[in-house]
Amino acid sequence: MEVILADDYGFCYGVKRAIKTALSNVDLSRRVCTLGPIIHNPQMVKSLADKGIGVVETVEDMDCGKIIIRSHGVGPSVYEKIQAKGLELANATCPHVKKAQMSAKTLADEGFKVIIIGEKDHPEVKSIKEWAGENSLVLCTEEEAQAVDFMPRMGIVAQTTFSADSFNKIVSILLNKSYDIRILRTICTATDKRQSAAIKLARQVDLMIVIGGRNSANTTRLAQICAEHCAVHHIETADELQNDWFNNIKKIGITAGASTPDWIIKEVYEKCKTWQAY
């Protein structure tokens, strides 16, 4: 049995930056917390907690100390709350997310109704929407795009980890919804590369193992696109691997979401290789 790693997988630049920012702010002499999980990976969140970096869900949960903005970013109202409470701030917002936020704000300032293509409940999308203003709209499916009314001016941005293929399909529908459209394609290049590499590998193997948090949008998307080509199992750790998955399997492919630590990927890879002996 052959075990193959995708050409692109695991931590992206924004996640590496966020983890580095968090680790550089470890301070056992005072309270340090991230505003929400720093990234969507439970194992990494636990690792940071073991080092003294906790998690709070709202600014109101912090009465003193330092608060770290996670990789998904926040809207302007959150910065105002942090300043009002006199908290020290460390900003780990992914630069690509920041670009999407500022793109949305620019479009809104120039009079476009902003359409954000992404998942309504994802923290990154919520932050982009706040920068875009109350008049903005979030779309996630082609059906939702079909239901959009015609509008004079339309500006389009995207969740950085959204499927490039889905984005293109939704945009093709929206092109008929306005005479004045500006499209700022804010999907991260790392997302494109990981998805392309995952599809390429899925077409060559009998089974794909996709590693990453179940609360990770980009990991879930990798599992979805791989499932169009072969059998798929989405796991968080090597402990979830099951013997019967490998019956009659000749080639296994492995990929991982942008928030999956290297040590977890290595453990899964090594454990999959042991099945060659059976």
C-alpha cells in the first residue's frame, strides 16, 4: 500500500503568523487570552492553553491584561471595545483577511452594495461584513445568488478560504444582477493551491485522509472536494484512524487544512504507513 502526501497541505502563512504572534505574547505574570480560538484547530488551542494563553468569547470577558485578535479578524466595533476597556492588544489577523476586510470597506465607501461570498456564520465572514456595513449581503450558494434582486452597483469580495470553483459559479450568476460590478477576488492563493493539490491527488488514489479541525471551514471544504473523486475520511488526529478503512486499499492520499499542525500530520502519515505491513 502506497501513502502519498499532497503537494500543498498544512499551515499557511497566516496561521503560522498567528501562532507566532500568540507564542510571542506568552506572559505568566498577567492574563493573556485570544478572542475566540486563535485558529480552528482544537489541538493547537489546547497547546496554547498549556502555555498560559486562554480563550475568551467576548471583549467583555476580559477585565484586564492582553487580548489577541485571532487569525479570522474582527470588525471595527471590537477594536473600539478593546480600546474603551484599556486592554493591551496583539493583532494576529491574517494579512489576507485584512485585505478582504479593507476591500469590502473600500467598495462600501465608494457606493457599491457589497456582496460577500462565504459562510454566514464563519467568524472571518462576520468580520468582513462589519467592515462592509449594514447594507452588505452574504451569499454562500448558487441558489442564494439566483434570488438576489437587480441592483445599480455591486461590489464582490470573498471569504479567503472559500472554494474557488464555487466562487466562480456564484459570480457568473451575479454578473446578470447589475450593470456596474466590481469584483475583488480575495480568496487566498494558499487556499487555491491546497484545493488544487487535493483534487489532483484524490484523482490518483483509492482513499483520501483529510486532517484538520471539524470546525475548520477550509479543512471541511478539502474533504468535500476530495469526496467528488474518491472515498474520504476527515479526522483530527491519528487516533481516529480505523483498520477497516484500509481494506482493499492500494493508494492512500493525505492532505491537511491550513490550520493543522505539522506534528499531527506526521503522526497520521506514519500510522498510515504501518498498515502496509498487514
